[in-house]
Amino acid sequence: MAEAGRMSDPLISPELPQLVETAADGPRGGPSYTYRGAVIDCLKGGYVCRLRMDGHPLDGHSFGAAGTITPLVDLWVDEKRLPGYMRLVPKAGR
């Protein structure tokens, strides 16, 4: 029998990673967040955000809202890959 106060149900998953706001007015004028080792800095309004994560191939790129970046971080942290619809293209001169 399970101890009092302990959950023993195998269907209950561990806590999921959370997007944590670190500043309401970050370096780009909007909110800043941390998520699984990444920093996400948004413009005012929070609709255009930049990913900063050492080693991530999209480090320094801007996307939509913070919620569009978290799946990219999840795939990289968990599987070291990008979504199938994304391909890295080297910049000219590299």
C-alpha cells in the first residue's frame, strides 16, 4: 500500500518544464523568459521573440511568441534535432 500523501499512480507524469518570466521589460523591450536552459527575449507586446541558447543551431534567431519557441527547445534538449520541416542552411561566406 502507498504511503499517506504519496502518489502511486503510474499514469501521473512528472512535472513538465515551465516557461518562467524573468523580466516584464527585458533587453528587447518586452518580456523575457527562461525555459530549459534557454533565454527567450521578446519585443514589446511579446509577439516576436529571440531564442538564446548556447549550442542550439537557432541561437540568436527570432520567431513568434515565446510559446512557438519552447517546442524547438524541447526537441533540441531531448533529441538534439530540429523539427522535420526545418533545415539549416549555412550563411554565405561560411
